[in-house]
Amino acid sequence: MPARREFRGRDEVEVAVLDALVDRRQTGMTVFELRSHVDEDIETLEQALNNLRRDDLITVEYAEERSLIVPVDRVIPEETEDDEDHFFVALFRRVRRIITRR
């Protein structure tokens, strides 16, 4: 499920992080889990996380000796928001990232 529309104009990596976190909003994600979902180097991911935390869009919770990153409630879309094209949008973004790296 994608993050709310008002956050979709952010940097591409930040949007990918928010989308991944919204999908796992109940359990949160570690940095390593995020890295496997976002497919960016650790420095780029760290910068995106710093920006999102600075803007109060994510929080870090500590549970069972693990640091879990979770989105704040205002990032999570309402059930009525349209997400039917999310799969294709995510696929397009991933392909575009792969192509631009070459």
C-alpha cells in the first residue's frame, strides 16, 4: 500500500521507504529489512531516513533489542484512498531505477 498522496512528491528513495513502512506499519522494519525493500546503498538510505525523521514522518521504536522504524499515522492512507495502480507504479519505479543505474 502506498503512503498518502501528499507525501508522494518527496525524493524517490524517501517515497520508497514510506511505501515499504506503510506495508509493515504494525510490525515496523529494521534498517536491513528496509534496505532489501528499497534496494539502495546504505548511505542513500541513511540520508532518506534522516530526512523523514527530521520531518516527523517516521519514528524509531526499540523492542527486543531491535530498532524498528515505523511510519507516523498521518503517512498511512485512509482505506478509501485509491491504490489500485500501486503495483504498476512500484514496478515502473523499480525498473526506472535499474535502468538509470546502467
